[in-house]
Amino acid sequence: MAAAKILAAVIDKKTPLDGMLDAVHGNPAYKALSDADRALVRAILNTTLRHLPRIEKSLSLMLDKPLPEGARALQHVLTTAAAQILYLDVPSHAAVDLAVEQANRDPRNRRFAKLVNALLRRMVRERDAILAASHTILPVPGWFHARLVKAYGEAEARRIAEAQLTPAPIDLTVKAEPALWAERLNARLLPTGSLRLAAFEGSVAALPGFSEGVWWVQDAAASLPARLFGPLAGKRIADLCAAPGGKTAQLAALGAEVIAIEQSANRAERLKENLARLSLSAEVLNIDLFAYKPDELLDGVLLDAPCSSTGTTRRHPDVLWTKSMKDIEKLAELQARMLRHALTLVKPGGLVVFSNCSLDPLEGEDLVAALLRDNPGVERVAVRREDWPGLEEAISPAGDFRTTPAMIAPGEGYAGGMDGFFACRLRRR
């Protein structure tokens, strides 16, 4: 019941999933569950959202006529039940029985209880055929697929869409000696310098090196922007959207004097806690980045800007159902303002690294092209492919990083993929 209610909030009200699954401030129905049931609800929701177009199409083909407009709640009950039957390793009869019980509990849906029972039992019987037929259906919304095709072409758009079906692995950034820690953690050393853990059960905090602050969790793609500055010893660098602190930690570990800007007081405190665990230091300022003006111009600024997050759908599958093209356009305007401000903070010759986890060029390539066209005092410092062996496909002809979830092939025992990221290096003349 909790899964169907939360799915309704995501699909119908565009409510982000993370907040509803928060153990303290989340959805009341979710908070009332045991830890085991919470884990099951999370699995149901993530699986449902990843496969939603295929589930909805399969259900529609099994109905003689569409459900009435007032039966949205029933639609979500059927959808979450179908996700369990088709994609999750749970007893099918339990998914059917629970869905029928939910229909009977709701006065609006009670008359459909027999339909729910018959439809889902048929789905159990025809599961293999339904899965085989659904492979032709794209697992992403139409508007998002159209944007992918425009940016990457039909074949690559399909690869990206299919890649989001696989949950993201756990990547780590280490302070030093990545090869040594790869051996200790039985991890794969990636071309980004990150470590990728093999699948395991248990807590990340229980792994060797966590309590000593040797490493932190950070997607491989997210580790790239901070590495674009080159040698940082003794340089003053501002991280303008700093929390939770992975990039701040990278800059500090590389020897920079870091000023970490974070508007949210709660997130600023979390940033300080993370830095303390890692035994790294930075000046943390809890202010709006537009209000930040250093006493002396800086050597560099990292702006990992707030964005549509369409590159993170492997770990946040709700993004494709809570965001729209209008959101992308609005966020791109905000990013452009932030980037123009960031460029005023660096001295002549200083670098600004602009990045975000969106796959849409409107928040990346197009935005930077417009800025360079309108600002002759700024130039791109191209990333060279020969400097990043193993990541050549992630470097665009213009010299920017453009990663997608379809990059980094899986290895034996290790998942592939990485977040979709854009990163560009700019220099003030």
C-alpha cells in the first residue's frame, strides 16, 4: 500500500522520491514500516520507475478498455504489483493478493477487485511472453527520449535509455594510493582514478579505510570536474555549491586552500561532518553564492551547478517522471547566471570549472557556447584526450567532458556505467 501511495505522489504530483523515503521526515506510510518492509518498498518503487513505460504498456494490452479517469489510485496499485511480478524476486501470489486487498480496502476501487485478481494472475502465467514483448518499448518518457536522440543520435539514445535500467554501483574516491586500496577493497580501478566496488551486502561504513577517512563515496563521473584544475598546491579555490562535499574534499586533498560555499545550513553542517571524518579542512561559508565576493580574486572556482539531474537516473529513477523540459530550460537560465558570477571571482588567468549531472546540452554544451559567444574575455581550455587514457570517448570534439550512463563497460564481477556529466574548463583572459 505504501509503494502505491508514494508512486502516486511521484507520478501525479511530481514529488521527488528521496524526500518521501527519508527515515525522519518521509512519507508517514513509509515511516510506519519495519526496516525490512522499507527496503522492499524502495525496491518496488525504484523498479517500477525504471520500467514504467513497459509496465504501463503491458497492463494496457491486457485490459479490454482503459481504466476510468477516476481510477488513478487503482492504476498505481496495478503498476506496483506488476513490477513485482515481472521484475522482482518476490512471490507472485503475494503481489497479487496484496493488490486485491488494496483494491478491496478502497471504496472507489472495490468494484475492480475481481479485475485486479484476474489481470494479475494472467500476468503471472504469461510473464515470460510479456517480458519478451516489452523489450521493444523504450524505458524512458517520450520527451526525454526525443532530447537524447537530438543530442546523441538514435543508437546512443537507446543505449543510454537501457543503461538506466541497471542500478548504479558504488564508486569511491581515495586520497592517495588508489592501486593499493583497490587491492584491499577488491575493487576495480577505473580510468577516472576512482575505485568501483564489486556487489556486496552490508554497510559501506564497515569497509576498511572508512573510519580512517581514507576514501569517500563518489560516482566516477562526479570525480572528474575537480581534477580539471591540474596542480592545486597552495592555490585558493572556491567550491560554489559544495555540499555534500565530495568535490571540496578532492580539492583539499590535492593541496588547495578551499572556500566551500553552501546556501543550506543543514547541508553546510553535513559538509563539515564529512570533512572532519576525512581529516580535511576547508573554510565553509553558509551563504548564497551570488552574495560571495572574496577579498582577493581567486585562482579558481568550481561550479557544480544545480541541474535537472537527468544523468543520475540509475540511482534516482524518479527524475524522469518529476522533471520536464520546462524545468531544464529554467535550470539552464539559473546555471548561466551562476557561471557568469563565477567568472567574476577569479583573477585574470584563473580557471572556472563548470559542471553538472544533466545529459541535456541545454544545461551544458549550448550554455557554454552562448557564454563564449557573448564574452570575449573568456576562453575554453580544452581537455586533451591523450591526458585521459581510457576516457577518450567521454571527451567531446570541443574539449569538454561529456559522460553518459552507457560509458565504462562492465568487467568480471563489476558493473559498468557512470553518471551522465558535463564538465567544461574556462579561463578568464
